[in-house]
Amino acid sequence: MNAVAPDGLPGLDVSHYQNTVNWPAVAAKGAKFAYMKATESTTYRDPTFAANYAGSANAGLKRGAYHFGLPDKASGGDQARFFLANGGGWVGDGKTLPPVLDIEYNPYSTADWAGWCYNRTPEQVTAWLTDFVTTVHDAVGRWPVIYTTRGWWNHCTGSNTTIPANSPLWISPVASDAGGPPGMPAGWTAYTFYQWAKSGTFPGDQDVFAGTIAQLAAFAAGS
């Protein structure tokens, strides 16, 4: 990943691996936004989510929740409903960012494309994704942000372009992108968020929002 922070507003994403974060200290170092893991599949709730979700907002950050999707475990709709019931919603209060679907290489699989794509065809993956994003949109009125990599998206969805027409992109670059801008998956021409490093100034992953503080506020508000 990139060793130098790219242009944009600084932020971070965390999960139980970072435990409960000292959010006033993070804000003092300049973070403007944060995402935290809420759920995975239909069985896992991150035990640090509630504290980090409240703490980041109290420290003045825009913040939101992400769901780690596993298309081989339950339907997209069922996972979306589990996410929404456990912190993944959105309200137009000016501080809540739209929900995120983290969809990437299957971490529990064999190290080959069949396993990385959850032993699903591109058509099956796309149907699962459509079910998830539509369920979220129907519930909260916002299309979820998609966190993914170029390689996973293009291979496992067959370079789908219908979902990117609605969902903003949070790009995670591959190793070959290190030191430069990440390559775009099919369907997107620009990213909204960029996870540019696995460690740095803040706890967890280091991210940027591609815009100004006013644009981040508008993105949170849904305007």
C-alpha cells in the first residue's frame, strides 16, 4: 500500500482488533471520519462496535458502520437485515456516514480464485450483492458504500457495472498499486474513500475521503 498519505481528509477504520479506541486522541491528531466493523455474515457482532461508534461521534468525527460480507454463508438480504439490526443503519443527523459492505477475498478459503470468490460464479456473486445493497437502500434510503479491491471485483463479479452505478467506492489497493493511486474496479471512475495503509498515525487502517470537509458533511447528510 501507499507509504505516503494521498490527498484528502484523513480517517481510519477499526474493528475488535483495535479494542476500544481513544477517540479524543484520534481527533486531536486530525482524523475527520471513522468506520468501524459492526457485523459479519448473520452470526457475528463486533464487541467493540457500540463503544467505538458512540466514542467517535462524541469526539466530533463523522462515523459509520461496515459489514463483512460472506456470500457463502447466508443470502445478501439476510446479511443486510442482520447488519441493519446491529448498528448498520443510517440517519440524516449530519454525523452518520452511509453503511458499508466490505466484500473482498474470502479469508476463510483456499488460496485460489474459486475459494476467494466464495465458490460462487460471477452471476451468483452479483445476485448476492444486488440483494444486499437493495435491502439496505430500501431500509434507509442510501446505497451502501462498497469496500473492495480491483482484482476481486473484476474477477468475482465479472466486472459488474450496475452496482457501481449507485454505490460509492471505498478502494483497497493491491500490492502492485503501492506508491501510486489505486486501480479502479470496473464500473467506477473514482473512489470516495481510499484505504491507503494498514497502520500509521491512527489506530487500525489509514484512510482518506476524496473531498473537502464540506463535502464530507454533505456526504454524511445525504445531500
